[in-house]
Amino acid sequence: MASLIEILIEALEEESVLYDKLTKESMAKTPVIVANDLEKLAKANADEQKIVDEITAVSHKRNQALTEIATVMGKDAKTITVSEVIKMMEKQPEFQHPLIVVRDKMLKQVDILKQVNLHNQDLLKESLEMTEYSINLIQSMNQAPETANYSKGSYSGATLGANYSSFDTKQ
């Protein structure tokens, strides 16, 4: 059982390092979004995806350790959480304390990452709105009506629907 807890702690610490790396990558992406540099943005997204793939692999290792711990403890492997393992380790502080530390650290990291991603999402939405506005502006300039030309030589009463004559008399 002790080795399973150690594997879980090791997986959580590795996952924590990767979340820290992902957070830094997401923060570095913010000025790229502001600068509207699509090439750097594509590279940043690819770099983030590599980190996410690493997190997925480590997460699988963590879930495997949790499943084995659940089996040993007679718990449901599908619903066991790190918090439950922490409660089960009350009489073993040498395992409980590191689990609490790494769990709390990861919860903070995930919260920070969420905030950074929401900020980046808002920036991307604003950038998209500005791009759409620019496109609409350019299109509207190309489709301006001919009546927008108000120079002296371009005025004719017939163009505006008025018919003027010199005399208006009955015969």
C-alpha cells in the first residue's frame, strides 16, 4: 500500500510540474494574442498541446494508482478521489501531508490556469470582433451608394425624384 501512495504522490508532483509549465506557456501566449502574431500563436498552441499530451499521460498514471489504491482499500475505483485517499491516510501523516501539499498546490495551479485561459479567450474574442468590424467596414466602403457624391456638378433634380419646369400654368 505504501508503494501505491508513493506512486500517487510522484504522479501528482509530476502533474503539478506540467501544470506549472502549461500555465507559463499560456501566460506567454497573452502578448502574442495582443500582437496579433498568428505564426507565433500557432506555435504557442502546438507547444501547449504537447504539454497537455504529457499531462494526459501522467493523469493516466495517477488514475491507475488511484484505482489500485481503491481496490486495496475496498472502495469504488471509479469514484475514488485524492481527497478520499488523504482521509484514509489520517493515521499515516508521512503519506497524508505530501498528498495534502501537492493537492492544494495543484488546485491553485488549475485556478490560475483557468483565469489565464479565460483572459486569453476574451482577448481572442475581442480580436475576432475587431477583424469582423474591419471586414464589414471595408465591404461597406466598396458598396457605398452613388448618391453619396454631393459635389456641385453631380446634382440633378431628376436623380432625386423632383421634376421642375419653368412655368406651371393651365392652358
